[in-house]
Amino acid sequence: MKKIHPLSIFLALSNLSFILLFTALSLNNRLAFDDFYFLANLNDHGILQGTIFEYNNWSTRWASVFLNSLVLALTKKTSYGLLMFGIVNFLLLSLSVFLLMTNLFHRLTKTKQNAYMLDKFNLWLRVNLSVFTVSLLFITTIKIDETWFLLCSSCTYLWSNMMLILGAAWILNQKQSTLMSVIGCLAFIYIGGSSGPVAIISILSLLLFVAYSVRLHHGLNSVNRPIVSRSLLAFTCCLAAFTLLYIGEGNRVRESFFEEMNILHCLLLNIKMTGIIIITRLPWVLPYILLLCLPMIYFGHYFRGSEIDPRWKRKLLWLTLGYGLLIFFYQLSITYKTQDVGAYRALFSISIFTIVYVCCIYFIIGKRLEIGSKWLTSLLYIPILFSSVLFTYHLFTQQEITRVYSQSYDQRMQYIREHKNQTATLELPPLAPSGMLFTAEISVDTSNFVNQHFKKGMGLSYPVAVKMED
């Protein structure tokens, strides 16, 4: 019987704390904000017709609107609908990360190292690392509440990025699989039909990847043909879905609310928007990223060869340039459309880009770093111990905060049902603080759009407002 490494125990404890935290949050999650707008749409038109209506009148994100409608229909059947959706999100994201990590590892590991390395990188470790990566994505999200737990938002921003990870895992897969090909194509179709910025980055990245692979191998051959073929198929699927998203009549309606701008002005303004993201948004989560990605230095040191790569400085420079351009082009379509920085939920991709960038930087540093084994091991223990404490703390605090919040929400719904024959404005008691969840609180002003969405989504004939505090 193999001895269990202490690090595996701490990693498992960290993951257990995160899983319990995420389950508690999903259990106490409730519909909020624009969810009621889409609920009204579902009540009026149904799932499919509601998606078409939305496509022609406001949001052309047909894939995410369709998924959103499905989940809303589920919440009408069972009060555990959002819990079930949260569990699906966790499992699917963990699986996507697991597949990407496994396939990437096989690609990077030399053949003669495979037997030894695969023994080290066993199934249990890969599962644990996948869950830890999901917890890293979670805690480094700039706005956790509206990205992970606001239904209409998570169907767009969480799922589009999750599908990108799943799609990348399919492209890098070394085995031929019809099932994975279907899943991979559906993943890129979802990206193109749910998030314009993620779709544009995916389309550009796939083109560059194909060009690089062909140039590296001097054309197509048995080595790169499968990966190039998948990339071109992914490009086609994503582009077709994105084209359908772009030409929708709802886009013309939304564009009427924003000013038109020329390309030069857009490019100049986008430099400012990119700077705002880097200077004012990323610092919220950058300390977590820098600390929790430290194990990549260890892995870089583990993979170091006998000779130091003389091009390591050039690689760092190109990585930094690529990272900056990635943020710039991701924000560009948002700047062109809204003349503003992307909403916090739209910046989830920026967190992922930053994690990948920092991991690559740490890996290169680790391959070059001369460091003692004790210090090297500490780079594994410190982040894992920190995450264990962090998620345990959030588990105990958020479980109680969100439990009270969900109770106050349910009491509000019961109060509304008891006053179904109301004719005058119904004043509702304020909701409790929602913690990491997105609050469903409305305004004191009955004409506020949040109140209007709530009223229509709940099918009320009278205005509603929250009671003003004395």
C-alpha cells in the first residue's frame, strides 16, 4: 500500500472545503435581477419561442438564452433547480479542466518520460488538481456573485469560458473519438452563440494556432494534421454560431442605445479601457493569482532539462506582449459597442487569461531557478495551506450568511403569495445580506427597472417596492 503524501491530504481538504462552500452557495442561491426579465419572457412565450423573441428584440445570445430558459423552466418544476444547475456547473467545469490538463500533459511529456511521469500524475492527483483549479478560477473571479450565481449571467460568461476549456481539451486530445468531436463542436457553437468577446478571441486564436502549427511542421503531416483539422472545424463552428449571433435583429435594437464611433477612435479608447482593467480591476484578484499559482514554479523546476534555455527572456517578453494583446482584443468589441469597460461578469475571461499568463511565467522561472528542495517544496505547501484556510473560513461564514438570505427571500415570496389580491403598491421588507450570492433586492422606487422585471416575472398586477429604512 502506497503511503499517502501529506500534500495530497491538504489538497483534498482544500478541495473538500471548496466543494462544501460551493454546494452551500448553490443551495441558497435564488433568482435575481434580470432573471425575472427572462422568467417573464419564458412565461409569455415558452422556451423555444422565447429564445426567438429575445433574439429578434434584444439579446441575440441565442445559445445562452436557450440554456437560461431551460434552467428557468426547471426552477418552475422544482425549488432545487438552481442547486442542480450549480452542481452541473461544478462537475462540467471540473471535467473540462481534467480533460484539458490530461491532454496537455500528454502533449508536453516526452515519450520516454511517460511511464514514470504518468505514475506520478495519477488519476487521483489529476482529479484533485482539477478541482483545485476550479477553486482557483472561483476565488479569482472579480465578481463571484454575478459571474457564478446570477443565472442569466452564468449562462453567458461562465458557460462560454467553460466551453472554451472543454473545446481546447478536444483539440489537444491525441485519440480519435467521435463523441469528443461532437462535444467539441457543440462547445464552440455554444461559444459563438453566447459571448461575442470570447467568440472573437476563440476565432482569432484558432486561426493563429493553425498558422503556427503549419509553419512549425512545414505544412500538414501525420503529426499536426489531426490537431489542425480539429482547429479548423472548431473555427468553422464558432464562426457560424457567432455570425448568427451578430446578424440578429436584437443587435440592431441594442445598438440604438449607444453612440456610433469610428475605428480609430475605438482603438484609442480601447487602450484606455485596457489600462482601466489592468490598473483598477485586476488588482482585486491578482494577489490570489500570484499566490495560488506558485506550484507552477515547482512543476517548471521538475521539468527542467540539463541545459538552461537561452531564449527564456525572449519567451517572457513574448508572453507579456501576448497577454496584453489578448486583453486588448477581448475588450475591443466591448469598447466598440458600449464605449465602456466590460461589466464585471464579462471580465471572468480576463481572470483566466491572467492565471494562464502567471502559470506560464512561473513555469519558465521554475525551469531556470536554482533553489533548494525545502524551499521548492514550500512553493507547493504554502498555496495549498492558504487555500484550505481560505475556503474553510468562507464555508463557515458564507453558509450562515446565505442561509439567512435565502430564508428572507423565501419569506418575501410567501408574503407576496399571501397578498395576491393586492391593488396598491406592496412594500416588501428588505432582504438580508446575500454574501457571495447575487442579491435579489429591489428598489424603493417602483419604476426602477429591477422592480419592473420582478413584477413582470412574478406575474403581479400591482407595483412593488422595498420598505424604506427609518
